Amino acid sequence: MPDADWDFPTPHVVALEVVAADIDAYNHVNNSVYLSWFDSAAWSHSTALGIPLEECTRIRRGMAAHRAEIDYQRAAVLDDRVSVATWIVSTDCKLRVERRFQVRRVADGATLARARTDYVCINLDSGRACRMPESFVKSYVPTIDVSARPGTD
């Protein structure tokens, strides 16, 4: 999907397919699956930014979800192909990073969900919040201004 079809420019996008294990009793994708899709997109993006899982475990630091908000627009169903986009929209360069996500069905381009997740840097040994290492500060740079887009708060 072209960048113009997304809520914001220059998304990092991963492609996924809905499988039987994603489907719940209502015959659509369970809401918990969206969280795993967001996680996949965030990890893919972090890897592209030079912070793969292996680096996090090596330096014993990582970004953990602190708060998530999801707005479900439409249902995804078995065999749908979806694209999950993510953007880094803010950071305090100390502890916190905010990401936005958008899920679109490939067949018709419909937006299925939008989300906002706040992440906090943690020490992987203690599980406690800690200051972001310099590599995180340099890589997790906001690329969009969400205040410039009406209705996206």
C-alpha cells in the first residue's frame, strides 16, 4: 500500500495473514491477536532501526509496553491478509517512547484498527524502569508530528 494510504507518512509495515488460531468464538480475529501484531511490527521496526532482540538481551535493556489503547474499526476474518504499520511519535530520550499503529486489510485497504502504545525502558535483569541507553536514544527518534493530523489523538 502506498504511503498516502496510511494515517501518517513513512510507515514501517509488516504483512501478516489471519490464521485459524487467530479466530475467536465470534468468527473474527480476537482482540488479543492485535496486540501480538503490534508487537511483531514494533520488533520488526526496532530491528530495522538497529536494535534487534539480540542487542537488547546483550545490553540487558528493552522497551516494555506500559499502556496501550486500541480503537477497533472493522473485523478481520480467516484468510484476510493485513498490513500493520507503526511510527514512533514521541520520546523523552530518558525513559519513554510512544508508538502509533494502524492495521489495514490488504484486499480493500480498509483500516481495521488504530492503536497507541506507550513503552518504558526496563532493565531486563530487574524488570525495573531505567534510563534508555544511548543506542535507544539515537534510534527511537520521532518521525511524525501527530498533532498535525486531526482526529488522531
